[in-house]
Amino acid sequence: MFEIFDNYFRFLFAIDEDKFFQMFWHFIIFEASKYIFLVAIVLIYYMFQRKRIKKLEDWARIQLYREYPLISVIVPGKNEGPNIYKLAKSLSEQTYQNYELIIVDDGSNDDTYLICKDLLNRGIIDKFISNPDRGGKASAANTALRFSKGKYIVHLDADSHLRYDAIENILLPFYIDETIGAVGGDVRVNNVEASLATSLQGFEYLKSISIGRFVADKLDVMRLISGAYGVFRMDVLKRVGGWDVGPGLDGDITLKIRKLGFGVVFNIESICYTNAPIKFRTLAKQRFRWDRSIIRFRLRKHIDILFNKNFKIPLKMAIIDNLLYNVLFDIFWILYLIYIMNSFTPYLGYILVTNYILYIFENYIKLGLILLFIGDTLRLKDYISFLVIPLIPIYTGIFLKLVRIYAHLMEFFFRVSYYDKWNPWKVSKVVKEKGI
Amino acid sequence: MAIIDLNSDLDKLINEKEFIISYVGEDELNKLLYKIKKHSKLEIYAKPILLLNQFDIKISPYFIQTIDKVIDNKYYENFMYKKDILISEINRKINFLKKSEYKSNNITLKLLRYIYVRNITLVPYQTIENKYGYTYPKIDHFLDKGEQNFFEIFDYLVKRFLLETNFVDRCHFCLECYSPFLNFKEVCPRCFSVNIKSEPLIHHFECAYVGLESEFKHGKKMICPKCDKELFHLGVDYDKPSFMYICNKCQYEFQEALIQTTCFNCNSTFDVDNVILKDIFEYKLTTLSENAALFGFESLFDKIIDENLEILPNYIFNRFLEIELIRIQRYKKSVSTLVRLNLSNLDEIYKDLNNFEKIKKIFVQLADLIKTFLRTSDVITVFNDLIYGILLIETSIDGAKITTKRLKEKITELFEVNLSQTYQIDVSLKEINKDSNLDEIMEFFK
């Protein structure tokens, strides 16, 4: 055992800078440069801007309460009845209270109808629309939109709940910059303690949504507002005609809003807790659905954004990067593996172990940034997700990567998203025929 | 044979076998029926009524049901010489009831006796003439028009097992005036306006837009307001997942209208959940009806126990209680016990038994049992629904427990031996001591 460690340390101390780059170029180019240096630079820059932003937000808050507009919180979903009461309760505890809560039941086959009817009669929800025939998430969201009266539309997943100041905070960007069309909220995992899968997702959400989107926002390259929690200007939503058929309708609508020239930002101060899949199998299914959308929407439907004048150069670059990163990154990973297998055959084991350690190290740096940046907003149980950091490279580097590659290939060659039961067949059939 | 008109003195015709009314019109017939049926004498209000239709006038189905028989003019002569079984049977029963010593002009008893004499099933008749929407033509004229609420009378008779029911219809009645003439309407749940319209929702599959049908309609064409494409086929291009109501007054959009009802009679408006829902039945006699027609409605057991025990009126019993309480509080030594004996489900026994004599015998034995349980110093009263209150003077609760236990055993044995069925007697006890107060004691019997 000692000999193995001794050999490993001899290997580590023997490599010089050139060798290090040759052996770990994939990590240096695709991980360290982008996910550590860029993030760190942006966050440090932001630290100096904090006071200024705070002043702007205070001013926006005064404007918000001076106007005190009606907000429509729309919750489309199927079989979500049991979640609605908790959601309504979290809304009733919000600091911003001028809202209407609209629930759309999209063909539920459980007690959702009875539950929601009861909540409506008790005045806990403001409007309940039941469509016994399922039309899909987009049609349910559009139904809610059609009957919303608010100036802003908050789109929420039924199994989510909001921190007490979430709505107030998410509205502030509209009062800072009037060209903003939509604001994404910080989505965190509620049930981090439920299983290993949720703990891993808990950390993943913190680094990729809380920190990742915050940085993307500061670089003005926000491309996605989570379906779980986002707010849109009603007039902008009406102009884009609401949601189009999914899956991936959240990313789709964000790009549609961008195309019209409206700003899309992220507000880290507005926190939404959502329940993540507990089993890896369910998680794989969820990601399989999400990952396909990059091919279906970014590559097929919205490829024209690269020529759209409303898209600034950094955003175009980000979209190209996103496409390349998501699609080509996987190819580079395979190329890298082949390369080290051929060039450094005797050290293959050491290189893989070192890669693993580097990835863990990267995640601990991110943990540091998370604690430094949003540590004060973490709940006690969020710390559970930090215990699984040593497993994160396996989770993101193997599990999620395999799901992603599979999803991309299946969608690229077989357009599998059109057969997804997530949409009813009557809808999938039409959009497939029309090639939408 | 007596042909009567509005001027006839019915008392003088008391010995006639039947009344014959020559039909000249509904109005006169109506008045005559009131005159007969509101009469206090059994021999008159229950006498068979024949309607002689000399002029072949069309008689409404309602009035045909109010009398016993219609005779056409051409058959009149023949009919008079024939012995009519129906008339004979009615008269036989009138004569039977005449033997009863029990005299009462109580309307409920009159009705029961009339039904008993006719041995008829009372069939409800749907009408807008009566404010309750349903009437029972055979007995309509026992009450004045306007005060005809037979339902309470029927409920009373059914509760006493003197009539049995057969379901016919279920009817909604006004919360305020009991009228069945209600206008049910869908209203806006926010402003309660009736001025609402409903419209289907359209879901365009291709672009996922959902909106009201009117938004899609362009003349005869259906065009999606979001993507401007024409919709051709329901189920292929689009569907109608549900519909919405829109209030024309306050513009509120909703899926479930509130249903309210307004009464045509008293004009009150209320939610549909508040209407009185009542079942309409046919009624016919039970095996106990004859007994009630003869003796009246007081419970058989009431009568028997009254004869065997010295039942005190409630107010005297209460006075005894007051005095006893004062006595106990003054001397602070003795205790007495109150017994609450609930025999209200005794009436259930009626329902299953046909042998009136046997029941009577058992009830006499039951009364005797209670009598042996009481000492001469004890006092007894009866509250509503056969709840007996007994004050056991100078008896501790433990002593009362032993005695009542024995009584319960004896009663159970009595029913098991004689009727082969169990009867659970309900007994509760309360001690009266120096710390008791009168209000608390009186609560015990509620």
C-alpha cells in the first residue's frame, strides 16, 4: 500500500508544467479556466459592486411598493393537488401580498380536482381552471396566462415553495431596468436530505444555478429561466404568445424573449425551493428530457439567434459555447481519454486519479465561493449536500455525462422528444408532422 | 240515498248510506267536499261520496280522486238497486269505529280514521294549484286551502308506525316558505349576477395557445390568435379541454358557476345547498292503524303505564325535586338518586308485531315491573319521547345501581321470553347530594 502511495507521489513530483498541461489539458481548458477563474473573477468584481447594487435595489423596492402591481402566480400541472396547499401557504407568508394564485389542472387523474375546488371555495387559491383532457405543460401554462390579470406572471412548479421575500426580490430588476422582460429566481433543492441523489443535486443546483446563473447574469449571457421559478412581464409574454410546446419550454421562452430584445436576468436574492427526484432512475429520466431540448430548441428551432441583431456578441458566444460545450465537450472528453491512453499508458491510473482529485478540488473551491457568497442564505440541511462533494466528479463526470450523451444522440438522430409521454400524443403528433 | 247540495243539512242525513252529489261544476263540488270533510262527525266526514254526472261534463282527474265513485247518468238507476261492495265496506268500518269510546276532533285522528275507513293508499298528485306542489286529493278537503301542509301530519303518523311509506319523488322546497316553485339559476360567484355566459376553451395543438372560442372565430373560420394558422379539425388541430363562464356584469371569469334558487312564492334567493330536500311518498296503513283509529295516538305503553303508575305532571315532579334538594342541603346527611329511564325505542317493538293483544299484555307486565321497582315514597314523571324521570328518595347511587341493574335484567328477560327479541333499556343515574344544584339536575333530563 505504502509503495503505491510512494510511486504516486514520485509521479506527481516528477511532472513539470508542460507535462502537467499535456496530461490534464482537458481539466485546465474545460473546467479550471471556465468554472474557476471566470467565476472567481466575476464574483470578486461583484463584491466591489455590492453597495451600488444594493442602493439600486432599495430604490427599486420603493418604486415597486409605490406602484404595488398585481402579480399572477400561475401553477400549471398534473396530479399536483397534494402540493398546492403548502405552496399557497408559502405564498401567504410572502412580504409582497398583491398577488392572485391561479392553478391549472392539466388532466389530473387523482384527487387534484377535489382538493383545488375545496381550496378555491376556502379562498386559499384565487382561480382554478380544470382541463379534464390533458393538453401538456405549455397549454396549461397558456391557459393560466390567458386568465391572468397581473402585470407580472410568476411561473411556479407546484412542488416548489418560496422563501418569504422571494416575490418581492424577484420583481426588483423590473424597476431597475425597464428593458428587462423576465427574471429567473434561484432554484434550490428542498429535499437535500431525502437521498444520495438529492444531496448530489443539492450541491449541483447551488453551483450551477445559484453561482452559475449569477455569473452568467453578470456577463449578460442568461439563456434559461427555470420552469420551476421565474417571473415574466405580462406584455412581453403576450407578445411572444406564451409558451410553445415542450419539453424544454422554459429555455425556449427565454430565447424567444431575448429575440424580441428584452433583457433576461437572474436574481440570486429570490429563492425557490423545489423537490428534486429522489431516485437516480427518475433523475436520469428528468435529465434525459432536459438534455434533449438543447438539440431540439437551440440547434434546430432557435439557430437563427446567431444572426439576430438583438443578441449581443457575448450572448451569441455563450450560446455557441453552450452548444459546443454541451455537445462537443463530450467528444473532447472521449478524445482526451484516447489521448492519455495512447501517450501516457503507464501513468493512466495516476492521471485518472489526479483528474479525480483535481475535480474534487475544483468543487471545494466552489464550495468556498458558495459559502462566501450565499452562505448566509443556506439552511442547516443544505450543509448535508456538502458531505457528498467527493462523489460529485462521478455524479457530474460520469452519470450526468452519460445521460447527456445518450440524450443528445437520441434526439439528434431519432428525434425522440416527439415520442415523449410528457406531452400528450395528440400534441406530439402535430408538432412532429410540422417539424416544430 | 241522498242527493245533496250546498243547502243540505248533513246532520239530518247522518243515517244515509252515502252522499250523492250531482255534478254541476268543480266550484260547487269543491265547496260540498269541504262541507262534508270538515264536519266533526265520523259518520259524515267518512261517509261514501258518489258523484252523479248527469250532464256528462268532463271531470278533471283531480276531482275524480277526491270522491269514491263517479256514476254516469245512464247507469244511475241500475246502480241504485245494486249492492255496492265499496260502500258497504266503508259503512261497515264506520260502524266499527263508532263503537270506540275515544272521541276526538283532532285533525290527524280524523285523517287516520278516514284512511282506515277507506283502506286506501294516499297517492301524491302533482299540481300547481297547491303551494306545496304536491297534494293528496283524497284528504285535501280536511284542511282549508292555504293551510294544507299534510307533511307534518304524515311525518307524525309515520313516526308512530301508523302509516308506511313508498317513495315516489324527491322535491326541493323553499327555505323560507316551503314552496316547491323554485327557479334554479347559475350565477357569478363574485357578484351573484345571472347575466353570465359560458364559452368553450380552445387548445391549438401546434402552438399550445389556449383561449376562448370567440378569440379564434373569424366568421366561419377558426384562426389561432397566436400563430395565425387556421384550425380545421376538432381532435386533429385543436380540442376543447373545458369551458369558462364570463360574468357580463363584473367580468369575472370562472369555471364553476354558483347555483342559486329564487322562490316564485316568497321571492327569497339562497344557495342551492340550503333548499329543503324532501321525499314525497305514497302512504298506506300499517297493522297498528286500527288500534290508533280506535284509541287515538297516545302511545299504547303511555296509556298502560298511566293506568298502572301514578305519573306526575312534569311541573309537580320538578317541584318535588326542588323540595328534595332543599331538604338534603339543609340536613347535609341524606342523599337521593335520580333515574333517567329511556324507553323511547319501545315504539320499535310496534313495528314488527301484529299481535296487538300480545303487545298489550307485555306492556302491562312491563308497567308492573317498574311499579315493583318503585317504593311508595318515590315519584315518577314522563318527559317527551318516553323518557321517564324517577326520584328515588333516600337512596344512594350505589343502591340505585343495584336496583336498576335488577330492573334491566327483568325487562330484558320479559322481552326475550315473550317475544324472542332483545330490548336494550337505557338507564342513567344521578346522585342528589348537598353539593348539587337545580340547574345541573334539570340538565340531566335533556
